[in-house]
Amino acid sequence: DIQINPKDEL
Amino acid sequence: MNVFRLTGDLSHLAAIIILLLKIWKTRSCAGISGKSQILFAVVFTSRYLDLLTSFISLYNTSMKVIYIGCAYATLYFVYMKFKATYDGNHDTFRVEFLLVPVGGLSFLVNHDFSPLEILWTFSIYLESVAILPQLFMISKTGEAETITTHYLFFLGLYRALYLFNWIWRFYFEGFFDMIAIVAGLVQTILYCDFFYLYITKVLKGKKLSLPA
């Protein structure tokens, strides 16, 4: 399934 | 972490360091839009508030701290240490024309109506247009120092590499973030005209100057 928006990017 | 994401982050870091070094070595911030630099400091500050609430990795935390630190160091250079060299007369973009719509949009279109999430969304939207005062300044003066164009190139390249990162993550991890993707597309498109001039002029050894 599609996971949305964990803040692991900068 | 894939190769596009890593090179994107490094490109972003390169841009920030190039700008700081340019100002430090020449003892001058001529040709640099202080307004764009204020917007970038606001972007990092509002996005990285999660430094206080969650830990993702040592890499993640260190990069965030470095980005924030460099953003404020740049502001200190432009508005304090080398203030005499800041060309405020040409830095006339009206930032409220960006802040108000971006602020409004982040309240309307976000993943979750919570303070941290709205601030994160605000930072993503603001980053996509934060370079406009700098591009406006160059279009007003009609030229840019070559080192400034290297700064802009790496700053633009970073979000373009993130677009490839997001394509990668969509296919291999099932991950996508529509807000980041759309804003990242807008951000990259804003640089296209500049990329063209950079490739056709600066990389061939010519100074970036615009026709009058």
C-alpha cells in the first residue's frame, strides 16, 4: 500500500 | 536513501556553501538577494521544527542543523557583517506577494490540519518560490557574477534531483507525497530559464548577462 508523508527528507 | 536523494542533498549543501564562501572570500554580498536568503531561513526554520519532536537519523539531524546554521550565517553576512556591500536598491521584490498566498494555501491544502504539519507545508510551498527575489534582482541588473550562477545552478539542481528521487521512491517503495512533488515541480520549472542560460553561456566561459 502507499505510504504518505514521513518526514525523512530534507 | 537512493543516489538521487543523496546527490540532491549534496547539491543543496554545495549551493549553500558556495554562497557563504563567495561572500566570505570577496567580503561582499553584491548581487545577492537578501530577501531570498530571508525566505530560505524561514523555509528551514519552519520545516525543521521536527528536530525538537522526532529523531530520524544522525544524517538527517546533522544536515538539518547545517542547513539552518548556514542560512542564518548567510543572513548575518548580508544584513550585518557585509551590510555595506548589500545592494538593497536592486532587491525590490515584494515578498508579501509570496508569503500571503503561500501562507493561505498551506492552511487550505495540507496533509493534516495541525500546527507542525501546516508549518511543514508552508515551508514546502515557500521554498518553491523563495528564489524569485534573487531571479528578479538578476533580471533587474541584467547580470550575475559567475560564482552566483554556480550557486543558483546547484540550488536548482537539488530539487530536480529530488524529482528523480520521488520517481524512484514511488516505484520501489510505494512512497509519494503529492504536496512535495507538485511544489518541487514548480520549483524546478522556475529554474529552467536560468538552466538554459547557465548551460549556453556560463559553461562556455561567458558571463551571465541578459539582453537589455
